Amino acid sequence: MEGLLSRLVGQVAWTLVGAAVGAAVGRLLSGLSVEMALAGALIGSLLSTTLDRRRGERLLAWLRGPLDNPAPRDGGFWGEFAYRAERALIQRDRRVQAERDKLAQFLSAIEASPNGVLLLDDHDQIEWCNKVAAEHFGLDPARDRLQRVTNLVRAPAFVAYLQEGRYGQPVTYPNPRSQGTLSVLVKPYGQGLRLVLSQDITERERTEAMRRDFVANVSHEIRTPLTVLAGFVETLATLPLSEAERERVLGLMQQQTERMQALVADLLTLAQLEGSPRPSAEGWVAVAGLLARAQAEADGLSAGRHRLRFEPAPAVEMAGAASELQSALGNLVSNAVRYTPAGGEIEVRWFDGPDGGGGFEVRDSGPGIAREHLPRLTERFYRVDSGRSRETGGTGLGLAIVKHVMQRHGGEIEVESEPGHGSRFRLRLPGLRVRRVAAGASMDADVALAATAGP
């Protein structure tokens, strides 16, 4: 309303000015002041209208253009109109840009998701997908946009699941692009739109299979001695036995009990290794103390049946948990004693690594291990010869414990073996966990280890 009033006032002002000028000119020329005043008023009105129209045309031309340049800076009604229109457009652009920024952030967050995200329209056409979904389904995020997903993803289980329309549970099927397994879940939203979520569950299934195998193996390992014990108890309760027979049965029962105790102890050790934080790199353990204790255990287990050779320990310390390192070395030494026939030779020594690290080496002259068994030696309950392992008192968990100890200390276990030529096991630690010390300091550490290691 104010704009129309200002335009009307301007029109009247121009008309009055024109009339005044016309009247003045009329008096000067011939005294026809009235006629000239009317003519001047008409001319002023026309000039006002023309100027007003010109301003309106400039504003209209700006509105019809790309709006990249500033609005016309005219006065009056059209100037006010241009200013307000320009401000409204600027505010609109800012809101649009803010929404675009939010959308970009949202898509960036989805892009960073470890799961695949695929957006489909109501015709099963791909509107957008992140890199993980592109990898899972073999898509190109740019090239395959607006393509029908069932024309690109031909897995029968996925196509049937998408077309069936019942999305309560995810569908699982082998990923044709890898050796893994995909889990796909569809969530409808909007008007016929669908969100497709994909996840690689290969590692989860592998872990679940390992858990099932572990439970089955533990159940089997415990069931066997329990069955034997139950049979002996029944024998003692129902049959009259001589003193010699009774002592024999009790001896066998004690063997099975010790076997179960060893199995439970190893299981508890594994659980402790998996559930506790990694050992600090600030506690140092003398190599001499570890070798001395391992030699004492080997002497007791061998009872003179083998040629044991422990090389003199260097003045070296290892960073980590003394009990864990002792357990790892002790498992290798006890395995060498158990599986090496009487009269065989067992050698244990420290070796220096090329990177400042080092570790223990246990070499035996036993029967050796075939190449196909080497990659699986550190698996829980894996045995090269099940019957012989049980005869020697092994639980099948020793090398699994060794592997976990080395992983917790940033090291690794290396195995070299060949049937008929014995075996060599190495426990290798990186340079950050190995240091050379003076002989006196190393001996002090040996005493400390002996005091804390226990019997």
C-alpha cells in the first residue's frame, strides 16, 4: 500500500511540475498559460510514467536473468521491490545451501559406515550407494546410478528376497565377488522407497564356527577321561579286585584325573591370555632366568632319557610378563621332550635377530612334522597324531598358548620341520622388547625371576 501511495505521489508531483513549467512558458510566449499548463502537465505525467515503466522493465529483466548480478539500485517503489526481492533470494539460497551441506554431511557419515548402504526408488533403480555397498554388490556409484539393481546384482537369493517384499529378517548368501558371506537387510521408507543395508559377516561366521568347534573339542576332551573314570568307579564298586588290580585301577584313574586337571589349567590360561590387557613393555625379565627354569623342567620331565643341551644364556633381558614368557618357552621344551624318542637330542638356545630383537630356539631330533600340518599347529586341539598326543599327556592347547603369548608381546612363533629330520621352533621378539645389559644386572634379574615364578 505504501508503495502504491509513493508512486501516486510521484506521479502527481511530476504532473504539477510539468504544469508549472508549461504555464511559465505560455506566459512568456503568448499568454496562453492555461493551454501550456495542461500540455506541461501531460508531458510531466508521461515522463513520470515512462521512468516508472523503465525501472519496472529493468527489475523484470534482472528477475528473468540468472540473478548473478546485483538487483537494480533504483529509488522509489521499484527500488524497494528490487531490494526486498534480492534479499529474499539471498535468504532462500542460504537455506538451500544449508540443506545441501546437511545432506552432504549425512552422505559423508553414511559413506564412512562399515556397512553397505544402497538407496532404491519405487522402480528398484539405484539412487545412491556408498563405497562399501559398491564393493559388496559390484557396482559403480556414478555409472550405475538410476540403473535397475536386479539387472546388476544377479545373486538369486538377493533377487528373490527383494522381489518377495517380506523384509522382517535379513537374507544371507555367499558373496560371488569374494570367498565371504553377505547379510542383506531391506528397510522400506517414504513412498515406495527402500534402504538396502549390507554387511560382510565372513569373520563373524568364522568366529562362530571356531566357537562351536572349541566347545565341541572341549566337550570331547573332557568326556573321554570322565567316561574312563566312571567305568573304573563302577568296577571298584561292583567287582571284587585283588590288591594289585585295585592299585592298577587307581593308578589309571589318577592318570585321567591329571589329564583333566591339565586340560582345565590350559583352558584357564588361554582365557586369561585372551581377557587381560597386553603386557607392559616396561617390565624386564632376564633371559638367563627363563632358560634356567626351562632346563630344570626339562631335566625332570626327561629323567635322563634324552641328551639335553642348553647353551649359556647371554646378558639379555626381555620386556613383558615373566610368567607368560616362561609358559611359552616351557611349552616348547616340554613338547620336545614328550615327542622325541629316548636317546634323542634336544637343544635350547638364545639367538639374536637382525633388527636388534631376538628369541628362543628349541631344536629336537624327533620324528618331525609333515609340511601340510605346519600351518595348523597353533590351532586349539589340533594334533598331528591324536593317539600319540594323548599317550604323551598333551592337551592340544600348548602351541595355542604359545601363539597367544607371542602375539601379546608383539612377537611370533616360527616352525621348521621335516619328517625324519626333527623340528625347530623359534619364539621371536622385536627389538623394542629386547635389550642387552651388564652381567651383574642380568644376574639380579635372574634372582628376581626365581623368587616370583614360584615352584
